[in-house]
Amino acid sequence: MTEPATPPLLEPFRRYLQSEQHLAPRTVLAYMGDLTTFLAFWQQHSGTALTLEQVAQLRPADMRAFLAHAYRAKLARATVQRRLAAVRAWLHFLEIGGVINHNPAKLVTSPKIGLRLPRAPNEEETARLLDQPPPPKEQNPQPAWVVARDKAILELLYGSGLRVSELCQMDDWDLQMENREARVLGKGEKERVVPIGTPCANAISDYLQLRRQTFPERSGNGPLFIGVQAKDGKERLNPRQVQRLLQQRRRWLNLPEKTTPHTLRHAFATHLLQAGADLRAIQEMLGHSSLSTTQRYTHLDQARLMRVYDAAHPRAKKPPP
């Protein structure tokens, strides 16, 4: 599928996001989509295509008109917030480059959105997902190395809190099995080291042993997790294949519909927090650049505690005298 062409006005910003910020291609594409929407709004709003000279004359009122247009289209608040953030980032880029001397989007308040995180599987559901054998396949049963691979994938997603893209990008050399650690390349090509639990280390060792037996010709470094159709043991697994794996397991075990690779990452953080882990340690393991991002989990945990209190404490729902 061919990506849409970038408008010339946005091309320097696209190169900046890609080459200097090292953002993922899908993230860059999302920025370009939101900014192209802003350019289309401006042309409809003013009757002319936006130029750099006109960008220098943008006012906060223009930003508010853009938001009002989105609200009239009944877009979700999160979408409106994202679009404003994209415009604000683009104008900031032009401002620090000396192209414009002010950023009117900084003076416009972003829409407030509620705290929303996908429901994380609880400990019992997670244990079922990790410990139960895969669904039987009467036709075309999975090779032993694939069964071991899938077990290692699930253990690593939950045991180390990885994003699915991070897991798929891992190479053999990223593992330090003697220290039970793994090197992970996260968003913006930021590197971090995450711990590997004993069950996860055992699952990875089993998988690597079976992979070596299946692909003895493979040598040197290469993708850690490979696809089923990998003839030489070097075809990297992709995120969509991991998502399908979770879908199959979810249906087989009758787990909540929102059980995805990303909710396993949320389960990792939530369960650590509930067990008393330090918030900054969780931030480091998740690869969050800001502690405020990790603090979302404290709000969710507080909500859980309040539900327990309301349900159990004898005076929780007593009316005042």
C-alpha cells in the first residue's frame, strides 16, 4: 500500500521527525495525517492554500476555529487533542527554526479527556494465558519450535512489559541470559535494559534450543523471534502475527475480548504496582520518558482500592448522621 504524498509545506517537518526524532514510520504518518487535515481545514476556512507567510500570521483564534470544526464533526476528544498536539508540534518546529516568531497553538488549551487505559487482565487471567497449553490443531499441528516460541513471546510480553514492536525488533544479541536481562530499543530509538523473570528465561531457553535443532544452518546474530514460514530461520516475526496469536489464545481460553499484546504490558505495570513496586522503577522498565505517563497506573490502582473499600468497609456507604 502506497503512503500518501507529503504536502511540500510539511516535508521539512516530516524529515525532522524521521531523521532527528527517530519516530516510528506509523507515528510520522499519523503526524502527517493530522497536519494534512489542518491544511485542508485552512483551505476550506479561508479559501486559499496555507503558505509559510500565512503560517507566520496564524492566531489562537485560528486554532480555536480548527477545534470547533472538529467538534462539529463529532470527533472524539482524544482525536481533537491529538490533532491540536500535531499542529502545536509543527509550529514549534517552525518557531525554533526561526521560520515564525510565535506559536499560537501554545495559547490554546487542549481538550480534557478522561483517564483511559485498556482493562488489564488480572493475575488469574494472565496465569491462564501463560500456563495453559495452546489450542489443539487436528489439521496442520504446530511444530514444537513454534509452540515454544509462542510460550516465550507471551512470557516476555508480560514478564518484561514490552511493546509488541519492541519484541519483534529484538535480535539474539539483545539477550543476556546469564544476567537474565534483555536490551530493548524503544520509542525514539531509546535503549533500555529490562529484567527477565525465571519462567520467561526458561521459556526462551526452550525456544532457542528447539530453533537451533530446526534451523541448524542458521549462524550468528539474527531476529530473536521468527515467523512460521521462515525457511532459513531468519524471517522476522511481525506485530500482526503476535496479535493473531493473542486472538487465538483469548478465544480458546474465553478471556476478555480486549486481551491484546498491549494489555499484557498494562498488566505488567498494574501487577507490579499492586505488589508495591517503586513507580520510578516501573517507569524505567516500561521505557516511559515522563513519570506522569507511568502515574496513570496509580490512579487506576487507587480506583480499585476505592471499589474494594466501598464494597467491604462497614461505614463506607453509611449516610452522615
